[in-house]
Amino acid sequence: MPTSFAARLLLGVLLAGVAMGSTTLARADTVLITGANSGIGLEFAKEYAARGWTVIATHRRDTTPEVLQELIARYPNVRAEKMDVTQRESVHALAVKLNGMPIDVLINNAGVVILGGKDGAWRGPGADTQGQNFGTLNFEEFDTFMRTNVAGPALVTQELFANVKASRQRKVIAISSSNGMLTGKPLCCVLFWYRVSKAALNKLMLTISATVRKEGVTVVMFNPGPVRVEKQANMEFPGMLPTPVVVADMIKVIDRITIADTGRFLQHDGTTQPW
């Protein structure tokens, strides 16, 4: 009958579209980025959004930051979610909200470098870093650094691991630093707690990588190098690069890493970073 023929014809067209790799019906890859309202995290959100990925940009503010509101207005594939990586209840609440949603790439970016100061920027040795200088070490600040830079990524990765495992790519990324290196000439003489926390982050992620390898989940750490983020816009370090350049490099590396790379500590361009 004509109606049956038309139905069969329509079904055939739809199936042909799927067989030919129709992007209309395909699920977009998903990335979740912690600390996505500034710096490297914001640039990750911008670049993945432009690529058509579903972007879950997290922040810890009471209201959605203006920069994320602007990004959402431009890209309907972006959503902002409140999550404080230092608060277990906050992380768990988002995990419950995202239950069953595959997350292809989980980027643990949120972290602190200094405490205090009007805008959180580090402008070299001074009052803002006294709590991280030997002789004036502030041990309450140490707790904040470890809770944010180490326990935070551990908590987020654990709570969202089922989402990552349910995805196609199954990748967990941690933004670390050359300050976390144990080899080479010791760095002197400030930012004790930041450096200690980044070394601990590397060991944490290395241990997680060995634990979840059997699940097919790839875990890598990045040393982005000196990056001209907003808080360092007026500073100059040897080799400092614009944020879009560094993030674009890291995304290219993330695209190509496989389970064979799990546990590696990489520079932003993908070359191995000494520990």
C-alpha cells in the first residue's frame, strides 16, 4: 500500500543517513571543566564550545559569572553549573544531577596559586605570598591548598568517574605545573604550598591512572607552562604564551592521547615533562 511504501522509504532514508555518519543524529562529545570562569578553564570552555562539544562549565560563584553567561548566549551547547571542588556536598550534588550523562573529557582545572590580594594575582614575592614563605609559613593556608589542589581533583574524579567510564573517549585531565616537579634544580624561594600541592596532585593522578587503567580510562597531567591569563596579564616570564595558544595545544594532545599514554606528565605541546 502507498502508506506502507512511504513509511518504508522514510525509514530507509533515515537509516542511510546514520550509515553515512550523519552528524545530525550523532551525540556530541561532552567535556566538563572545573574552574571554567577564568583563565585556562574559561579558554577550554570557549574552544570546546566552538568545536560543537557539549560543555559543562563549572564555577563556585553564587550566580553564573558574566563571562559564562556570555558564552552560553553565544553557544547553546554550553551549560554552567555551580560546583565548589572543596565541598563534598557540592560535588556530589552535581554528580547526582549529571547521573547517567557520559563525560568524554573531565578537566580538573580549578586550583589556587596564592591566597589573599585584591584580585588573586601573583606579582612576585610580597605580602600575598608570606604564608607560603619559609619562616612565615601559614599552616592553615596549607590546608586550603591541599583541599583545593589535591583533594578537589580526587573528589571530582571519583564522583564523576561513572560518567567518564560511560563515555566514548574516557579521559581525565589534570592541569598541573612545573612547580610540582621533583627532579632538577629545586625552585626557590616562595609558593611553598602551591608547589607541594602540585607535586601531590601529580602523584594522586599517577595513582588514579594505575587504578582505573583496567576500566579503559586514560589519565594525564599537563604542565601548561607560563600562561598569560587575566591575573598575570601584566607579568612577563621566560617562554610565557597567550592562553589561547596553550589551550589549543593541549586540546590537540587530548584528542590524540590513548590508554597507552595514561599516567604521563606532559607539556602543553605533548612532549614528556620531567617529573
